[in-house]
Amino acid sequence: MVMASKEREILRSLAQRWNLLAHLPIMEERKRHWRALNDLHAERPMVLVETFFLDDYVYDSELQCVDPFCRDIEKTMLESVRHAEEIGDDFVLEPLLKISWDASEPDFGVTIEKRQAASSRGNSLGYKFKSQIHTPEDLKLLKRRTWCVNRESTRQRQAILEDAIGDILPVRIEGRDQFYSPYYTPFLGLVLPILTMDVFKLIGEMNMLTWVCTEPEAVHMLMSYLRDDRNAYYDWMEREGLFALNNNNLVAAGGSHGYTSELPKPDYRGAVRCQDLWCWAESQETSAVSPTMFAEFFLPYIAQLTSRFGLVYYGCCEALHDRWELIRKAIPNVRSVSISHWSDKRKMAGMLGRNYIFSRKSTPFYISGDMLDWDLLKADARETLDAARDLNLEFILRDVYTINGDRPRLKRWVEMVRGLMNA
């Protein structure tokens, strides 16, 4: 592939803006504050907006590149630069562009059909899965997975970008994207010992909720299979040298930055191991399962995987106040805990104290689309500060999918939260 001169100019212009922003003194200050938070001696609450999921933060109609690879890089760079220029949160822009290894993602031996539904704006947001596993006997269809990496194609992409922008912004291959773009996303550093989403995909919600009562051995068999699958995957990543440190501005977990002085481990010598990394574990799909059943059927397998890693961010959108003590005991290396709309904030603040990070996921509904409500947003932030102001606190605004193109509301939210912090 030879990059067209116009596309080269577009990416170079964005790289110049990126490089200038990344070298601003405020970026070093933010890194220091993130490190203090993640080392459990926060100097102030941190505030971060996630723009990656917004379908109207960067419109496709704004993009000028035609080639799919260049267009994807352009969108990523424009989103990051715009974020750093406009929002004023604690987002850190590092002076380099990271791309992912081109690696396969094999199936489990069965077909999982994913059916998506378009929203009123035409984007595919909602979806459901249809699996071939309907009975415990069908579990025999599951196969051992193997992975492979295409180093040649990855390095070709790196060379193309280095030729275009490398004199302005270094291009580095780091980690794997397990979610979205084949080229770059903020999730390159994300390591996911998340098992129950695959349970949900493989056997469906009703089977997941009923088998714990009617087919307990089948649930343990499936969880053992998924645990062994993840362990094999992590072993492969270590052998192939595909892991990258995520103690930086990569989305280490839950939407947050991963700066910490505790990773990598003291005996790190350049080859990244699981123990040198953050990982993100959660189990939203088992929210309707009792804490006792969660501890029996799901938590032990999650804990066995997270024990491989240095630090753990636990939780996403599920309530945790009814099962936190079980999680804490099973996963002693948990450092940061997601406090969603469904968690009792005061109860969680009392249980976490200053021994963990209180990672508050501000309610996205209040700022989304036509539902923007500043009174609710202010009450939400004030309630969080009343419960956890003196703790190791971060505000993460994520899972917002549309803002009706009203980008200034994100900056206003950041200013509102900081105003309440300083009141």
C-alpha cells in the first residue's frame, strides 16, 4: 500500500497537533495525579470523559481520507486531538501513536450468531446472540482454541505510518485490540478475564440463570473450559511477546488511565508478563444471580485468572454492594472498583475506605441525547462527593453513545464536577 499524498497531508497535520498537545506541561501534571490515585494516595479526584463510544463526537462526514486504513487512523487521531483540545478533563495524550498486533480471534467450535438492531440514528447499538448450545450435552461441541499473529502485515502498517508521520509522531506496535478497530483503539492495553459474557453468548441468558439450579455440573464444566481457554490465551500472549505495559494512558480498565508506580513488577526485564499488567474483570451478566450462587459458580474461576495479574480493576455496570466482601476476599489484588448507578454509593464508600479506588461511573443517561438534565447531573456528582470526597476517587463518564452533536456539554460537565469538588 502506498499512501495517497492528500491522505498523508491529513495525517501529518493531525500528528503535528497531537505532538504539540502531548508535550504540554499539563500532561505531565495529569500523569502525576493519575499515578497518585492508582497508588492509593490521591491528591484530588480525577475526572475523565470517554469519547470513544460516542457516534457523534467525530462524524464520518468530517473525515477526508478514503482508504479504510487511513480513514480509521484519521478518525482515531481526530478524536484524541479533539478530546485534548476541547474537554479539559484529565485525559493524557502520550507523544506516540500505538497500533495493535494483527492477530486471529478463533471461535469456540460453535457458531454464535450476532444480530444487531439499528437505532433511530442508524447506528448499530443493540444486539443479541444466538448460540448452538442448548443443553448440557451440547458442551461437547466446544473446542480448544488456538491463536496466531501476522507480524508481517502488522509491521507493514507500522512502516506505512512511520513513512507518513514518523518524523513527527513515533508509531509503536503494542498489545492487541480485543474490541473494535483492526488498527487502533484506546483498548490496546486492555486485558479481560471476563468470562460470563462468553457464558451469556454460548448458552443464552435463560440457561445461564437456570442451569445454576438445574444443571450445576454443566455450569462448572463451562466455567472450567472458559478459564482454561483464557489461561491458554495468556500463555500464548506471553510466549509471543504480544503483551504491552498498560501502566500509562491506555485504557487499563473501566475507562480509566493506568498510571501507577507499582507496575511493572520490580523483577521486570523487558518481557511483559501478566504480573506486570492491570486486568479488568466484571460479571454484569450474573447481576440477577444471588451473591451465594455467584460465589459458588462464577467468582472462583474469575479469581483464578485475576491472580495472574499485578492489579485488578473490578466491575462495570453491575451493583457490587451485595457481593463486594466476597469479591474482596477472592481477589486480593483488586485495586479499583467500579461504582455504577446500581451500586449503593454510601455503602460502597464505607467498605472501600482508602484501601481501594472509588471509580464512580457517572450516570450516562442524564447527559445522553435529548435526555440532558443538568439538575440530575449536578445531584449525581454531589451525591458522589458527599459519599466519597475524601477517598481515592475518580469520576468516569462513559457509556454515552450520543450527545446530539453537542460537544460543549462534555466540557461543561467536567467544569461542573470540578466546581463542586472545590466548593
